[in-house]
Amino acid sequence: MDRVKDKVCVVTGGARGIGESIVSKLSAEGAKAVIAIDMNRENLNEVEKKYRNVEGYVVNVTKREEIEKFVGEIKEKYGRIDILVNNAGITRDALIQKMTEEDWDMVIDVNLKGVFNMTQAIAPVMMENNYGSIVSIASIVGEVGNIGQTNYAATKGGVIAMTKTWAKEFPRKGANVRVNAVAPGFILTPMTEKMPEKVLNSIVEKVTLKRMGKPEEIANAVLFLASDEASYITGHTLSVNGGTIL
Ligand SMILES: NC(=O)c1ccc[n+]([C@@H]2O[C@H](COP(=O)([O-])OP(=O)(O)OC[C@H]3O[C@@H](n4cnc5c(N)ncnc54)[C@H](O)[C@@H]3O)[C@@H](O)[C@H]2O)c1
């Protein structure tokens, strides 16, 4: 299928987990280029080898100078960026009493400011070309909260609020730039594999479909929102959680 035929796509945190799955879908759906950015060069090399038209760049979403240089290079090479997927994210969990300032700052820096940094750098390129679709990965935790995740919940709730704000801001002068989010439930990736089995089992009990999600189930939702199939959808957060909140 060719749902993103000839599009130039950027996926942050594209070297593993949900990000890798998004990269593989965009590649399979006819993208001209899928640019995976991550901090892990070895994983990026693997992703470049596995999928067609994929290029890996080592860029840290918290470093504004690195992002500026990266966006300049991509603009020079392709002249445009059609799709941005803000996927890079981290967790540093602790109850509020035990959460250090460093835990708070790190998660805010990557999950919230990272999304701000990337969008601020790339949205003008989209507006110049009068075309763009941005999808950011939020979380069920940003919708309903979670014990031990004050920092993470704040960032994911923030991503949902920024999505609505940018959906209003970017088309003000008529540019066809849409902004949406996907809020995954609990998905089996290296991020969640490190959680204790007891915790994982208690999560599954709360899921209507009685299982964790798969990265490709998130990638399918991202692909839909990123593509022109969702041409009249903007400012929306699509929950993909197996019916965990009903
Ligand atoms: N796995 C889940 O259950 C789940 C649920 C809801 C939301 N999410 C969100 O989905 C996204 C992907 O999660 P995942 O489970 O695939 O995580 P993951 O840890 O498996 O992968 C995240 C990737 O992001 C990269 N990354 C981290 N910090 C970065 C930075 N500063 N700059 C560039 N790249 C960076 C990592 O190197 C890694 O390759 C995250 O935003 C996460 O919060 C995950």
C-alpha cells in the first residue's frame, strides 16, 4: 500500500520499540524517506539495514543546536518535511515523596520540551510548503494519571494540550498542517519489559482486551493520523489502549 507515498517523514526515538514500528510502517507505505532520529547509533544502524528508504541520524531531542543543524540538513537534501512523529520518550518513576528534582527535570526535558523543540523547528518548514502532519505519542497516563509517574503524567498531559494548541495555531493563515496525538495504553516494548512481572499482570487485568498492546498496533494508529486518510482530523488524541478506560 502507498498511504504515505513520496512523503518525507521524521520519527524521533525511531531506533527501537514503538518508534521502530512506526518507521517500518512508514517505509512499507511508500515514504520517499523515513528519517529516524535517536541517540543510539547501533540501533539506528540496524533499522537502516532492515527497512527501505530509512536514514538514521544521531540527534538528541533536548539539544536545540543539534536539532537546528539536523533540520537544515534535511531541508537542504529534500526541501521539505511532510510528516513528524514525536515519539522519543523516557520514564523515571517514583512516588512524589521520593521523586528527585533530576528525575523530574530529565523527563520534562525529553518528553515535553523535546516535543516542543522538534515541533518548533519543523512546523515552519511544513507551513512554508503548505503541507504537514504532526503526530505526537502521548500516553494513557496523560489521560488518567498513574501512581509513581508525576513527571511522566505531566509531560503526556502536556503533549495532549500542546497538540490542541498547535492544531489551532498552525493553520491560522490557511496552511494545511494538522496536529494529532496517539495515547497508547500499556505496550510491550523495551520500556515496559523492565517492569516487574507482578506489575505487568496487574496492568493486564485492567485491560478490557486482557492483554498488553503491540508496537504495531500503535504504529497503525500513527500511520492513519499521519496520512491523508485523516485529512479532516486535527487536534485529536486517539486512545489506543485495548479498552482500558471506558
Ligand atoms: N511502551 C508503552 O507502554 C508506552 C505507553 C504509552 C506511551 N508510550 C510512549 O511511546 C513512546 C515510545 O516508547 P517505547 O516504549 O517505544 O520506548 P523505548 O524506550 O523502547 O524507545 C524510546 C526510544 O527513544 C529514544 N530516545 C530517548 N531519549 C531520547 C532523546 N533525548 N533524543 C532522541 N531519542 C531519544 C531511545 O534511545 C529509544 O530508542 C514514548 O514517548 C513513550 O512515552 C509508551
